[in-house]
Amino acid sequence: MDKAIQRQRVLLDHLQPISSSSNFSSQTHQSTDLSASLCFAKNSSHGQIGGSDDDVVIVAAYRTAICKAKRGGFKDTLPDDLLATVLKAVIEKTNVNPAEVGDIVVGTVLAPGSDRGIECRMAAFYAGFPETVPLRTVNRQCSSGLQAVSDVAAYIKAGFYEIGIGAGLESMTVDRVNRLRNINPKVETFAEARDCLLPMGITSENVAQRYGVTRLEQDQAAVESHQRAAAATAAGKFKEEIIPVSTKFVDPKTGVEKKIVVSVDDGIRPNTNLVDLAKLKPAFQKDGTTTAGNASQISDGAAAVLLMKRRVAVQKGLPILGIFRSFAAVGVDPAVMGVGPAVAIPAAVKSVGLELGNIDLFEINEAFASQYVYCLKKLGLDPRKVNVNGGAIALGHPLGVTGARCVATLLNEMKRRGKDCRYGVISMCIGSGMGAAAVFERGDF
Amino acid sequence: MPVFKTPFNGYSVKFSPFYENRLAVATAQNFGILGNGRLHVLDLSADPSLPIGELAAYDTADGIYDVSWSESHDSIVIAAVADGSVKLYDLALPPTSNPIRSFQEHTREVHSADYNPVRRDSFLSSSWDDTVKLWTLDRPTSVRTFKEHAYCVYSAVWNPRHADVFASASGDCTLRVWDVREPGSTMILPGHEFEILACDWNKYDECVIATASVDKRFPLVCLNGHGYAVRKVKFSPHVRNLMVSCSYDMTVCVWDFMVEDALVSRYDHHTEFAVGVDMSVLVEGLMASTGWDELVYVWQHGTDPRAP
């Protein structure tokens, strides 16, 4: 009967005589937040590609293979050679004049900031960029590659330039995770500040304990990651996004140096299974559940994404791989930093007016299986939509690269799926307690 | 002229885009406030003096506020139901197989449904939960939800030429134009001081949209003539300047918005609120209307709907 009363009220409001306009305007449902914006209805009539000319679009996204740190294909490769390879690729494959690039932003985490900044600048010269093209690095821990891409998107949107490159570079062979050198004694009275010092593996154990993620669930996630990555490699799915790197490899036993071309990820273990994983001892905590087998691998690699205003892409006749729609960075409890995506994804999706149900594909970084499993459960995501070609447990997690690597992986998969896939999301948890997420739309929708 | 008596109060009537003699009618018991609903599919006889035949009828647990024909399948009809569901019916299947699908996502009454006439693969629903949803026939959930309106969305209508553009009319006093490729609405028009109950695109001029309001007017050219809220408005598929409206003043009016004295005809055949009106795409000048007097009229423009 409440429903009938409500309907009666709605319908009776239609019969409002004109003389009570002052009464009507006081009703709570009247919207006072009105604005006009450009109408795009006419655009389509001129045969243009759909969407706004001011969209920030991705026209190229490439990565190197991802190799095991210290033991894999890039153990003897200098980091700037990795970056130079992908920077050169985005320019050569699109035939964009490198001088037109407004900025190059490189996500990178472990290397000392000033050294890495100079190395990246040098890499741009190796790749053929003139001195007039500036470059900078960005560090938001594990999301740095995604942060680089979203920084460039923001600058293009702001009108500072029209073409930019968001990239990522990490060599965990050369650089390692260190503890802070001088710790402020105040951490003893600021619990959250102290939790920023927790080793990442301990935060993974915290997630597993606090949210009840079992060892079995974590191992299952690891098996699936490897199986999917192996299947994707066998199917040649990564060929479109991986740029081969010509480099050297020094045999660890004989010391003999030889030239190799690295074009395949070397961290994938197709035979990974639950029985073998169950034998591994917890890596961070006695009686824990996080092992070397269900955590991401430390790796080397690079990636680069070429972004520009849609208008520029249309002028240059470049196919549009994807549209950058939104980005969100959020803060969470540092003790369970792994829950970051569960907070960041809804924020990014909501900011673009969508709902989780509208998202067709996800790339969520598998820093650890515990936080990955937790995020899928928390958000109610269909596992068939997430990390469909494997994730960091199989592929590796070169910290500053993963975000940009995921752009290449996501957009290429969306392209393959075509009409069945319109929106994709990339997300990762961030050390010291943050999450980041971005929403992309398929370019040819 | 053909008349059909429906058991419940009429809410909407639509001509089939495939068969010139076929139309669908949405009805709701107790004026849509409480009770059941029924979807009627009617066939007109070639002889106007013969009665309208009923091809099919489907009962729903709640009132049906709107109906829309599929533009890609001649036997599929979409119903906007007051219980928040959007139901799909296939006339080619027996009643026991219908509805073939029921989408239950809207949290309040669904007030309108509209099939995409250009791309022919999707349709919209608008609801009193303040949202518009985009659907395709092959997906169990909505493709997207558009939620900017601050009150009931009474109408969402696709642009007749641009496959991705639609307009929505709301009780929040705004008309919004959307492009489904954009995250938000691309134009917001505060065209009325009161609730906007309906909208429609001109079929020949993409810059012209008509809106119908509680203030009884259309804003582009202010067309005054109805004595109460205008419930539906429709542009002619055949003549650029011609449009039709129906109102709580129980009349159906035809207008030429380019003429100073815009009112071309007024039909007062309904004895209760005139709630639904449509113009046939296949037969020029053929019109249909339905109202809370439980009657569906079909007549040629310029003739008396009540003439035998």
C-alpha cells in the first residue's frame, strides 16, 4: 500500500496547476545543479570516429618480456636499454615524429631517484628523441607505471600538450628493496607510520589472517595464474604487445658472453600444481600462508604507452587502441596494503559514471595471492573477467612497470574480444597503504 | 474507426515497425497505482469498419507503463513494468514461454522503453529510480546505467539518426542528451519549470527535440493548447513540422510548430486522461491513442476517431 501511495503522489504531481510554481520549486526532488555542455550528436553525422575530440586515447602500448631478476634473460641488461627499446617502439610503430612528444613520464621505484631520472633521460636519447623532449620519473610504488600513464593523460586533458608517453622501468636485478636507513623514533607512537615499515610479505599475511584467505585459495590462484599465462603465451597472445630486446647474456658458470634476443616472459611455470606448491614453506612468517610460489616474482622489464588527444590521432590516421576514462588513487591501512584495489576500483569506476557490472575485463596486480583473492571476493568479480592471461604471480612484477604493462595487456585483450568488451579496469595495491585503479574503454566501440 | 476495449487503463500504444496493421498496448489496473498489468498485441482489419482483433495478451503482476517493439525482430516486444522489471515477449512463442526474459535491475517503476532504431541491437529503459539503463537482447544485465537525473526519468528516446545518442526527460525538470560513448550527459537543458514527462526527436532535423511537461508546454516553440500536463509527445515520421501530443486534459493534439497558429487538430475522443499516442511509420497519417478510459483508438489524421 506504501507503493500505491507513492505512485499516486508521483502521478498527482503531474496535475500540478501552474499557479503553485513557488510551492513546486521548494520540493526536494528539484535539481538545482544544472549545466550545459557540448552536444556531440552532430559529430557522427560528419563521418568522424565517435566520441569526443578531446578524449585522451591510447594509440600504442608495448612492453618488453618480463624476466626473472638476477637469473632471467635481462640479468645482464642495463636498465636504460630496456626503456630505450619500448620508447623506440611506440614511436617507430606509429611513425609519430618524436619531436612532437610533449613529455615522457616513467614509473620506476627502486633505483635512487636522481640516478634513475638521468638514466631514463639517456634512454630517450638512445631511442631517438631529441633534446627538446623532456622526461621525468614518478614513484607511487607498485602503481608507478599506471601513475605515469594517468599523469600523461591528465596533462593532455589539461591542455599542456597533446601527445605524451607514459612508461615504466624496473630492474630488480640491479636494485633491491632496502629498509629505510634512518627511522624516525616517532614511529613508536604512530601505529600507521610504523606499519609503513612492514615488509610487503607481512602485509600479505595480515590480509590472509584478517580476511580469512586460506593457503589453498592462494595456491589455487597461483596455479591459475601460471596456467593462464602459459596458455596465452602458447596462443601467441603476447606477441602483439612484446617488443623483442637484443641484449647480452653472461653464462653464470663459464662467464661467456653471448648475444640473445629476449621476446618471451621467462617466469612462467606451466607445470605449477597444488601438490608442489603445498610443499613450499611460508616465506615471511612461521605458520604463515604466503610462499614464494603464491607471491609475485621479482623481475626486470619495461613498458611504454603512447597517449594523445583523439583529434590528433584522427588527424594522423592512427588506430585507437583504447580511451583513458578515469583514474583513482586511494589510501588504506598500511598493515593490509593489499586491499588497495578493493577500494580503488569502485572509486575509479564510480568517477566515470559506471558500475562494477559494466566492467568487462580487469587486470588486478597479483602482488600476493592473498590480496588478489581477497579483492575478487570483496568486489564480487567474476574470475573469468580478471587476469585472463595470467598475472604477476606467473609473469612477474617489475614494480614500476606493471601498471604500464597492464595497459598493453588489457587493451590488446579488449581488442581481441571486440564487441563483447567495452570497459576495462587496471588496479594494484601499493606499499605503505594505497590502491590505484584506472578505467579504459575499447577504442573502436 | 477501429476501437478496442482493454480491461485495464491504457498507458502506451506503439505501432509495429514491421506490420502496418499491428500495434502493442501497455495497460495497468487501477490507473497504474495498484494491481496487475496486461500487454495487448492488436491486429487491425483491412476494413476499418471491422473490429480490432487481439493477437496476443500477456498478464503481468504489476502495471505496464510502456511498450516498445524490437527493431530487429518482428515478433519481439519490450514491456516497461511498474515492479521495476523490463520484460521481453516473443509473439512467435506460446504464452507459456513468455516472457522470454525479465530484467530486474531498476529499483523502482520502469516508465519507458525504447528500442534503438539505427543500430537495432539495444534498447533503453527509464525509471522512477532516477536512472536510464542500456540493454541488449543477449545480455542478462544492463550494459550501462545513466544516473544523473535527480528524480523520476519518464522518457528516454533514441535519436533517429545517430546510433549512440539519446535524450531523457525527467521530473527533475531537465532534458538531458547523452552519447553512450561518453561517461556523462553531453547536454543538459532546463527547458521547463516543472517536471518533463516526455520527449521526442524530430525525424528530419537533428537539432529539434520536443519536450512535454507538467506546465503544459513545449519550450522550443512554446505551444500552448493543452489544459493540463502533457503526457506524451511524438514527431511525425513523415512530415518534418508535424507533431502529436496527448494530455491529462483528455485530448490528443496535432501541431505544426512552424506555423504561428500551431494547433492543427484537437481530438477529444478520450473520456479520461489520454496517456499514450503514436503515429505509424508505415502508413502516413495513421494514428493511435490510448487512455485511462480503457480504450484504444486508431484513426486517420483528419478524420473523427469515434466515427463508426
